[in-house]
Amino acid sequence: MAKSEAKHILVCSDCTREQARLTGKLAVEYDNVIGCRFSQLPTLLTQLPHSVLVLSWSRADAELRLLVEEAGEQRWPLVVMVRKLDHHDIDRLPRPNGYVLLPGDSATALSVWVERAMQVRAVQCQLVKELATVTRRLEDRRRVEQAKGLLMKLQGLDEAEAYQLLRRTAMENNQSLGQIAQNILVALGQQ
């Protein structure tokens, strides 16, 4: 990523020397690199909501877990570096779903991990959207089936006739089949 294209990168560490080192490394490749303390981070993230977050902690502790969880909720691209990483530390952090976790002594350029964190977060956000769409469609399908059943029972229609009635009503009212089914269920006190 060219310097002019980079988002803000916020670097936070439990060690000021490590924070300065990482900020310096990233400033070579990116503009808009800001080092901050843990206490400053909420304010900066409110001011710069589309930032990439780079965290470096000596161990996986409650502070780090809190930051990782918040980054997940806010969908911030996140690189987590743990300087003393063991399997117990990994278990203390949220599952690495949507962020990049690496040991603090990684020899790979940090910019590679920043780019990867942005990719990982973008993929996760896309999957969340797709899951929401599938869930909504399944719920619409359930409502349509329920509304068809009610129409069959109350109006003496067969399944095909009930479906055609729903479809025709949806087209006439310029609404989705799911919305028409929802309206019927609400009108008949079934939801």
C-alpha cells in the first residue's frame, strides 16, 4: 500500500519502548501512524473509526482481551503481537477470527501483517453480511411456509393456490413475499 493510500494505523503497547519501535517501523511504510497509550485508545478510535489497530503486549491479559473483543465488535482490522506467547496465552484471547495473531519476535515485515489484517477483516465482514442475508432468507421462507399453511387452513386452498395468492399479493403491493407472509401472520395473530 502506498503511503498516501494508507488508513490511520494506531499502535498501542503495554511497553512505551515497544510502542515507539513499532510506530517507527510502520512510519517508514505508512503515513498516519499514531502511537498511543491504552487510556488514549478509546478516544482515538472514536475520532478515527476506520483505523487499523496494532497491539503489542507482553502477555495475553485482561486488557488485551478487552481490546481484541472491542476491535471485533467494531470490525477494526487488528494485528495482535504477544511478546511472550505460549499456548495458555492463546487460550486467553478470543479465537483469532477476524484478526492476525503473531509472536512479538516475528521476522516478517510488520506491513505484511497490517495488510493481512485488513484482508482478514474484510473477509470476515463479508461473511457476516452473507450470514445475515442467509438468515433473513431462511426466516422469510419460514414465514412464507407458515402463511401458506394458514391460507390453506382458513381459505381451503391447496399449497400451490396458497403460494400463488401470496405471490400475486406481493406483486400487487410491490412487497417481498416474506413481507406479505409477515403481514398475514401479524394480521392473524400468529406472530
